[in-house]
Amino acid sequence: MKKYVFSAIIFLFTCSLFAFVLPDGTDARISDIKFDNDIITEIVLSESTYLNTSFGKIKASGRVSYYTNGVIKSVFPSEDCILITPIGEFVGSSYETITFYESGALDVITLSEPAVVTINDEIYKIKSGLLSLYDDWKPSFFELREEKPLSFDFGNVVLASNTFVWFFNDGNIATFVLNGPTEITTPVGKIIANGTIGLWLDLKIMYVDVLKTDGLDSKYGKIYPVSNTSVTFYPETGSIKEVIPQDIMICAINDFQIMTKSNVKTTFDKQGNITSGFIKNMNLKYKDWNISFYENNNQFIIYEGNKLYLPYGLIKDVNGQEYEKQLTRFLFLDDCYFSWSPEVDNGNYSSIFITLKDNMKSKLFKRVEGAISHFSKDAKISIYDCPLIFNDENILIGYRKAETKKSTFNEYWDTWDYKSYYNTTTDEYVNYTEDILFEKF
């Protein structure tokens, strides 16, 4: 061991006295070096040294890192450097790290002077500062020095100067800031936009900051977004995905109606049906359940078209079953519903994320000791600690069905395998006889 340490010290001492050949071919004096399987991955220069890149020399100091193929990964310039690249000439700022891809293409550079780049035949004049690129030399983002007019299917716009612009890796623009109020046309109506516009890959509108509108079309009539809020659209149809409406909406979901609150986020599915929002109703009829609330500010989620989930419900009673005024979660199904309160751990609510359908995620609990209650439609069975069934991906797929069965106290504890529970309605113990799985999501 002493022999290896001594050899390393002699090696570094020699490198500091004599030139050492770096992976880019430069002779340099170094004060430290790191290897990965005998391949140099990092060195520390003893003095400022010109390093070779495919696009020009960089006078560097301090730490330099390399990919295993010998290409420079990151370098710290000790003076401004000029790089001649496939998309233009850039002057890199001294004392700002420059990074490269393993292919040798430029990754991130801080410009000390303004520059000009051409992307998909469009010329952009950019400010000094941060410039990020993809591996194929197409810019990822930069800050505009001057306004830039562009034309899209939804209208003509002018990008504001002194704002950042983001791009997809095919060169299409992804996000930009308007230079002022601009009229654009969407599949659901015209919008006076002011602020940021985000696009999908096919250059359809993903989201837009709305100043005003004459109303956006929906199944529920005209929707008027709150001024200076964003509206998000689906790429396939251009229909509304998310909006903060100025007015209430009457949401008819099959055989029940919800009056949604205004000025809060409301979401829709691709068919235009409301999927989440906040309930303005103080009373709600859902299937055979009569629900009353303490307050008119209860969040709701609709999934599978007509299943109701209240993740933060201040429910007063359901068919006469009273609840304390506290945040309780409710999941309503065709023949039963579940209620449970958040599990508290050191004063904090703890939960896991499960998927109700597709990629729509809601906070639910995999199991909460003593908190989950299962109520049947006729209220003859109400059971604490009712098991909900999840698959390996934490998707809620079902629950366990119970049948009343008289049991002794000892038998109850002897069968403590989460298949025997206490029925709070009949004051009897019950057994779970089968697993009820929901329809495939």
C-alpha cells in the first residue's frame, strides 16, 4: 500500500514539473488527476493552458473533466474564448463553465457577447448570457435580444425582447412570451393572449395566458377564464383541459349534478366532461346517496365517467350517517362508499399516490389503521378497517365484500388476518367472503 501511495505522489510531482499529455492532445502541467479503469476522467491544471476542442482553443484553468472517449465534458475558461460552431460563432465568457456532450457538441455556454442563430430557417438575435443546446446543435433555450415575429396556424405573434425562448429538439419552438396583447384563434374560440404561450410538438397550443375572451365553447356553455390565468388544451382536439372559470358551471354527470365553484381550477377529459373541481352545492345527490356538506368548498374528482371521489370532503352526513367537521376522504361506488381520514404521523398527513385511471393521480391511502370505513347502500353493513385492493402499481382495483357472521371475541382475534372485522351497525363481527374488483381501467 505504501508503495502505491508513494508512486502516486511521485507521478503527480512529475506531472507538476513536466508536461503531461491530456486526452485532447494538449501538453499540460497538472496538480491532480482521476481515472476510471485507467482512463483519465478529470484533471486539475497547475496553470492556465490552451485546450483543444473541435471548434477552437479554450484557455482554461482549474478543473477539467473528460468523457471516457477523451472528449472534454466541462472546462473553466480563464479568458473569453471564440468557438466556431455549425450554427454560428459564439464568444464564451471567462470564468463561466462550458459543458459539452460526449459527441463533442456544445451543451451549455455563457455568452459574453450577443449572437445570431438560425433555427428551421428562422433567424434569432440573442443576448449575451446563457445558451443551451441539444446534442444535434439545435438550441434548447436562450434569451432574445430583439423582438421576433412568427406566424402560426393560430395567428401571427411577436416574441418579446429580453425574454427566454424554449425549443423542442426538432427545432420547433416550445414556449415563448408575447410582446403584448395578441389575438389568437383556438378550436373553442378566440382569445386575447398576453404573457406566455406553450405549444405541443405539432405547434398546436398547449397553454396560453388569457387576458380576455368572448367565451370558450364547452359542453356546459361558454366558459370565461379569469383574466391573467392560463388555459390548457388537449393536443388531439384543442378542447379545454384545465381552466379557472369566472362563473359557476352546472356539471351533469349521468344521474347526478354538481355546481362547480368559480375562480378555482376545473379540469376536463378529452370528451369535454368535467373531471375535477370544487363543489359549490351544500347538498348533492349521487346515485342513491344523499350528501350534505358543512361548507361549499369541497374538491371533487370524477373518474370512469361517473365515479365520485372527494379527496378533501367536509361532509356533514350521507343518508343520515353523520360525520364530524373534519377533512375526510370519500370514495363512492355503485353499491357502497368508503370514508377515511388522513393518517397523521408526527402532526403531518402522510399518504401515497395511487392511480385511479390512466395517468390521473389522486392522493389516497393504501391502508390507514382504524380510519377506513365501508358503508353499503342499505347501510346494514358499516365496517372499520375495510381493505381496499391495489395492484403492484398502486392502482386501486377493488375492495373486499363482507358478510355478517356472529363470532366470539376470541375467534375474532384468532383470525386476525384482515378478513374478519367489527360491524359497527349490527354490533357483530363480519367476515370478508370475496374480493370485489372494479372494471378494468
